[in-house]
Amino acid sequence: MAEVSDNKVLKQVFVYVTLDIDDPRLLTLQKLLLAYKVQWSEDRWDEYTDEEYEAARLIVVQALSENHIVGGPRFYTEYDLSNACPACGAGMRQTGTYWIDGAGPQTVRLGQFRAVSSYSEILVDQPLAETLARANLSGLSLRSVYAYQPDEAPIELIWRQLWASHTLPPMSPRSTGIDFDSACKSCRRGKIDSTSPERFAYRAKDVEGAQDVNRMWEHFGYVRWNGDLKTAVLWQPYFVVTPKVWRIFRDAGVTGFQWLPIRVVEDE
Ligand SMILES: [Zn+2]
């Protein structure tokens, strides 16, 4: 599958090609790109069947960029920093309701999606929140969401923030696509980079206490942290859920998320 977009300002043409890893044309394409000195980047990911999701012990939920909403500490969401790493902020705990940027251009996404993400927080619309609440999912509660607009009264939205009471232990080092060396030197928990495809593994004993809805221990990706919440950008840990939760999101027609079944490995 190829898609072309012509950007006249930069005098560049972007071409997106999606091929199966076993497709012999992949090697041919790579050779041609090298021969013609074309710049390219590769993104690899796994695709799973519904049967594989149903059989998974737990599933990592990753948001795609298309449904991202700006919010968090810069918009008056409050956090407890007593257990936060001074170097990267990992371990900060949200104490108040979640605030989004009510004046930002992404706010329109609230009308386009059933569920949106905000630095790995997940916000769901009212009908989906009600479905989740009725499903009696362990480890899950739902919290209010407010929109911040400068010089105007705060607006409480009908959206709800997913809240998990349980944090899983650190993942198994047998996970692949995870750059463990990139982790914050102080806490080993934050600033972790990944390469595609990511394959998360957990030790069998570490998923024994898992609930239907959990958070990962690790924090991935970009961090802006100097101790001041008013300028902080800190991605929260991914949600890790049971197939029961995946099924509810699938049946609600939710898009904008990538679902990655974990592998359970023996202790080492
Ligand atoms: Zn740290």
C-alpha cells in the first residue's frame, strides 16, 4: 500500500509504503532506496488477531498521536511529588482532577473520538464511561475531567479519566524493542526509549496480582522536567488491561489506540 503527499513548500514528496516483513519486495525496495540515495525511515509493528487478544493474559494500551489532547501539570492538574524522581519526575502521582487545555486546537478531538489520550492518560466519553463502570472492572475508577481556559470559569466535561489503582512491577528484561540503557540514570524508571516493534514481557509471578486495569511501572518517551509543574511535560506509564477491557473498547468502535498483548515468561 503506498500513499503520496506532495509538499510544494519543502519541495519534497513523502511516500508511505506498508509491506509485510516477509514480502520479498521489501528487500528490493531497500536496495533501490540505497542505490538512489533516498532518505527513509522504517517503522515496524506487529498485527494481532482477535483470537490473540482474547487469549492474552494482559494487553498494553498505547495511544496513537491522532487522538492526543494537551493537558496535565501545565494546566493546573495537581500532583504529589514526594516519590517523584528529581531527575526525570517519574513516580509523580496525580492527586487532583485531570485538566486539559480547553483553549487548545486539539480540544475538537473530543467530538471526533470515543476515547482520547493525554500523555498516556486515557479519557473516555460519557457512554463509554458508563459501559466501563457497569462492567465491574477490577482496579478501575473513573475521575472527573476539567477544561482550563484562561480568564474563564473552569468547565467540567462529561468525559472521564481512567484511573488504575494498581501498578505492575517492572517488566521482564526479556521484553524486546525496549532500550533499557536509555532509562533515567537516577531511577531507571523514566525516559525509556523504544524501537519498533515493541514486545512486552512480564514474569509470571509479577502478573499474578494484576487487575483488569493496571498501569505499567516504566515511563516512556520525552520528558521536560526541572522540578516545576508549570512547565513540565511528563508521559505517564501505559495502561495494561485484560481482554475484557479490550473487548469493551473494540465493541464501542474506539480508534486511535494500539493494543499489544504481553508475553508471560518464566522467572529468571
Ligand atoms: Zn528518573
